[in-house]
Amino acid sequence: MGMTFTGHNRLNMENRIMIEVSSLTETFHKTCGKPIDLNAGSLCLAITNVISSITMSVRFEPNDPRFERYMHMVDEGFKLFGMLRPVSLFLPRRHINDERNIQEKIKNNHREISGYFQNIIEEHRSTFDPNYIRDLIDAYLLEIKRSQEAGTMDQLFQGLDPNRQVQQILGDLFSAGMETIKNTILWAMVYMLHYPDVMTKVQEEIDSVVGQYKTPVLDDYPNLPYTQATLNEVLRKSSITPLGTTHATTSDVTLNGYHIPTGAQIIPLQHFVHNDPNLWDDPEAFNPERFINVDGKVKKPDFFLPFGVGRRKCLGETLAQMELYLFFSTLLHEFDICLPDGDELPSMDGQVGITLTPQSFKVVMKARNK
């Protein structure tokens, strides 16, 4: 099974993504042959602009102080969460007195980010037209308006403050939709540096299917099994969210001899599942072919869980896959990913926080002779 894209929403999202993909490749063409740090700005800006255009019709320019401040707050938030012991997120306050200072900083961080989003919401409210829905914020404002007119506000967001709920939704989409996509693409570049034969095979497939002088689009996706498989293997090997979204039991259950009471919080260990030798053949190896069956079609086993599991899996999975495919395929179609002269291959050991981030490295983007 693979992702499916249909209808007007697909075209709208694809167009928004491709604006940023084109902007990014244009930037890389200007720096061709020079060592660059992909994590330093242009990649992050492009990915941020995808989610900001979809959610609130905002597109940042390089060196925009709003973008720089917001990115600082997001980076700070991820680092602060990473400083907490994972178990402390689920324990009562009396057990974590030594970490209250970090939690206070997290509150201040969240307060500033919420204020930023509330300003955007108020700007949208002042220009809102129910007959012209521009983005996600407008879609929520329309639902709030309808609920107010119908007298059903107690049913919207379960009666909670709609402003706070929209702020939280925007924050979740930004942090998840930006940081995870960026880190996955960074890991993809790390693996392409380590496995140039895989990169060459992806490039040859794209050249054959798309053509040398066209840009990959979503319609090409079903015909690029090796490219899909390579992205899947990047997602498996990097497992950038080692811990999945928490779930809770709805009744008492006994599993493998362990009693789990009602309401117990369950945390999927996705990194362990993706590296379990009982599930994967030679899990330490980077091998895209593991995702291709004997007929040359893409296969995804049930224990491949990059976007979580169950009802609370990542809601942005389809958008994330669209972004990963369009950014990754276009970058490899246009460039060879090379190591700067004299540099060692980047480490395969990530920096642990809320997400698993590659250690700092530089690349040289060389325009391909097609």
C-alpha cells in the first residue's frame, strides 16, 4: 500500500509544496560547488513555508525577523523537552521537583508561541470572508461561526476555549510538520552520502520515469518504487521519533502475562520496533530493497510505523509523505549530494531530544550533468 492523492486539495497542496521546492533548488543552484550546512536556514525556511502557507497563508522570506524569532522558540522548545527525563512527562509534579525550572521555561516558551499564533488568528478574524476560505485558520473560523449561529459552541472542541484550541492545533502542526520533515530530509542526505550507490539508483529511476528535463510530480510517485523504498528505509533507519504518541487503555487487559489497568498510558517504542531482528532481516543494514516485493512493487509490513499506530497516529501523514517525496526526488533529480573535500562522512549517531537529529554536517550540492 502507498499514499493516495486525489482531488482539488491534492493539487492545492502539491502547488504550495512545489513553490518551496523550486525556491530551495534555486538557492542551491546559486551555491553549487560550495559546502553548505543544510540545517542552517534555506531547507528549514522552505519546509516552514509549506506548513505556514497551508495553515495561515503566510510565506516567510530569508532573514525575516518573525521567522527567525519563531524558529528560535521552536528550537528552544524542543531542546527544553529533550532535557526532561522522558518518564517525567507522565509523572505527578511531586515526583519531579528537580525539573520544575525546565518546566517553567517550557511554559514561557509555549506562552510566547501561543501569543504569536493568536495575533495571526486575530488578523484572519478581521479579514474573514466565509465565502473565501484561504487556509486552515479560516476553516476553523468558519466552523466557529457556524457553531455560534447554531448555538452548539458547547459541542465544538468539547466546550473548550476555541482560541486556545486553534493555537494548540497550529503549534502541533508547525512543530511536527516542520521539525520532523526537516530532520527526515537531513537523514536522507546523510544516508545518500554513506550510500552513493543508492543515490545513483534513485537518480536513474527518476531520469527513466520523469525524464531528464522535467520535475518529479505526484503523478510520477506510483511509478517510482525504488525512490519510495529508499524513503521508507530512511524513515525506518532514522526513526526520528523514537517514542510514538501516547495511547491509553480503555479497559483492563492482560498482555503476555502483564496486567495493564484501565487508563494506563502506553508509549509505542517505534525505534525498537524498526530495529527488531525478529521483524527485520539484518535491521542494521541500510537496504531499500527490503521494501520491494518479488514483483518490483512497494511493500510495507504492518510493523513499519514511522507515523505512529492506531487512531492517534500522525494526522499529517499524507502531507508529510507528499513533502518528503517532492523534496527528496527533486533534490536528487537536480543534484549529486557530495561530501566537501577533506570532510569525514557524517556520523550515523543522532542527537537525542524529542526527535532524533543528525549531528552537524556539510554537503556540496553539485548540479547534475543530465
